[in-house]
Amino acid sequence: MFSKWGGYKASKVKPALSQAMIRIKLFKNKKTLSIAQSKKSVAAFLKENKVEKARLEAERIVRDDFTIEAYDILELMCELVRDNAKLLEAEKECPYDMVHTHIYI
């Protein structure tokens, strides 16, 4: 990417970002399927009157949902950098706004 020895090479970054986006989509699908199974198990726990287990499973579902939202943000950021790779290649240093956008996410 940006370094004092070389610079930024879009030809190396674009494929890496595309692969990252594919992996993120796989992780999202895996979590989504896990949530669907967990919802069924929560219903089963409630039928069996195991409220505490159902509550713990519901908390895990909420955490997984937040994780999926984080994956969405990561995917959007990867797409942004990938689409602007040629523009970034022309810069000598990483643009100030991009540094702060990536740090605060």
C-alpha cells in the first residue's frame, strides 16, 4: 500500500480487496445461517420452559447480528478502496480523510 520504500500498487491491492470481500460474504452467510438455527433453538427452549437458556441464546443472536452489520461496513469500505484504487495510486501519501475514515470504523 503506502510505504516509504515503494508506494501504492493498485494491481496488488485490487485482487486482495476482492478476495477479502468474498470472504466477508462467506462469513456473513455463515452467521446468517447460524442465526436462523439459533432462532429455532430459542423457540424450542421456550417450549420446554428453559427461559435462561433461551435468553442466553437470544443474546448470542444479537451479538451475531451486530457482527453481520460490522461485516457489511467492512465490505463497503473494501469496495470503496477497491473502486478508488487507481485514484489512490496517483497520490504520494494516503489522503487524510481516508486515514481517519479507516481508523474510526
